[in-house]
Amino acid sequence: MKKVTEFLKSNFIIVKWTIWYFFIVWFILKFIFNFDMFSGHYWWKFFHATLHGFGGLMFGLVIYSAIPLYIASTMIVYRKQELIIPIPFSQKISNIISKIFSKSRQQETAPESNNTEPETENTPEQEFPEGLPPELRVPFQRAKNRLPLTNGISVYNKPNVTQQTPVKEEENENPSIPIPMDFDIADTIEPTMPDSVPTFKDLDFDIPIATEPELENNTTKYFKDKNIDFETYHNFVATEKFVIYEHSDEDFWIMDGDSWFAAGKQIDSPIKELLDLAKQNNLTPVIYLASQNIMDINNTITNFESAGIHVVKDLDELN
């Protein structure tokens, strides 16, 4: 039961879709077929009745297809993390429900009796975004405090490294460079000696200089197929009108402020550099969400658009 509760908390959109789905089914059955799906009396009549005509056929199709449609639609909602049909006022209702859940959690964590002494050390409350999975809370806190994702190694887990004491070289009686008998250095110093006089070496200018590999992603492939001229700079693709940053990682990402991170990954937010490049070259900044596995994607897109960035989910929208 605990695993089911944690799953529903981390995927609250499934609960939201379930409530709206059964409300819509109840509304259709009640006001079109005069059938109350929450009444046992109507179900008894359904199992002892015979359906006739077009109305009976449609009523039977709605009843028998409700559960398969619910399973298929719930799988789509879980994968895309957004409702199939945008429902008005759903955001307000979800905010009210989330407040109710937060109050109930505070009541559960409150002490059972007032006789217990308060803790002497005041620990700061950790604020996490709504719907954040438990396994990503520690990486989120470390990324917010600008700490590395990997923890330090305990002194008990350090590998045993034997410190080798440097062996003192025996002092040679003879010096490494013999004292020349005259000033003819070329004759007295061998060219194979490590401490010999430095000499010039031949430089080969035909050796190619190592350059940064050209960026290749879905955006560059799309422009090549469409024969559109473009240039690449780091992780950005620029055309005559747009400068584009592509997000195509299939992992579950949290785009929070100046840091974006997933399980075991962390990058600096490219938003500031994207806006600077667009302003310097008088271009329109664009974020292409090739992968939409992002926490709270609707509010994230709203924040990008409020910053002046155009968000697209298909490159054909740029035409």
C-alpha cells in the first residue's frame, strides 16, 4: 500500500485524469441515457435487461468500452505527463487538492503529544517542487546548493594506498656534466645527454589542428534535409531567423532555475546564454523540446515563454 501511495504522489496527474474521466463517463450516462453509474440499483437493472435498437447499442458500447479506454488513456497520460484533453479549471482544482494533501502531511508529521520536548537544533525546512520523486530529492537539494552530485568518500571506504618512501639517489662522485677543457661545447657534450644544450627542431605545418567536432542532433538533421543554411555554436544551432537549443534527453529532467538535472546528471541552464546569443545577433530564441519527459512541463514552458523564448515541440512550427 505504501508503494501505491508513493506512486500516486509522484504521478498525481494520473489521479487527476481518473477523476475527470469517470466524471465525464458519469455525465454522459446520466444526462444522455438516464443511467446513474454510482447507484447499485441501476447496475442490477442493467445486468437483468435486454438492449434493443440503436440507443441500446450505443449504451452498451459506452458501458463495455469505458474500462479499456480508461486503461489506454491512462498509459498515454503517464508517458506524456499531460492530460489528453485540456480541461478548464483543472489547474485551480489541482492546486486546491495539493493544498489539502500538504495540510494532511503536516498533521501526520506533527508530534502526537505536547509533552515531548522541542528539539534544540532548528533544522531548516527543505522545500521541494510538487510531484518530485523521492529518489531525486537529494540530487535536487545538492544542485540547489551548488554541490557536486557525487558524495565524498568516507574514511572507512578509502582504498588502502601504500605510500612509497622516495628512494634517495646515491650521490655520484662525478657530476652529470663534465667540465669542458675548452669552450668548444659541441665537442664536449654528447647530444644524447638529457641536460644538453637545447637545439631547434623542425616544425611541420601540414599537421591538422584538432578542432571541436561539429554539433549533430535532430535540429541539424532537419535543416540538412530541408536544405536550410545554419551554423552551430557549442550546443546551439543558428539560422537567419532563429537560434535554437535542443533538449532530446529521454531521462526525467527537472529544470529549476540556474541548474537542470536528472538522476546522476547536472548541467547549467542554457537559458542565459541562449538569450545573450539571440540579443547579440538579433535572432529569436527557441527551445526545441524533442523529449518532453520534464517535471511540471506546463509551468516550465510558461516560464520559458515569459522570458521571451519561443517553445516548440515540432520543428515544422518554425516554418
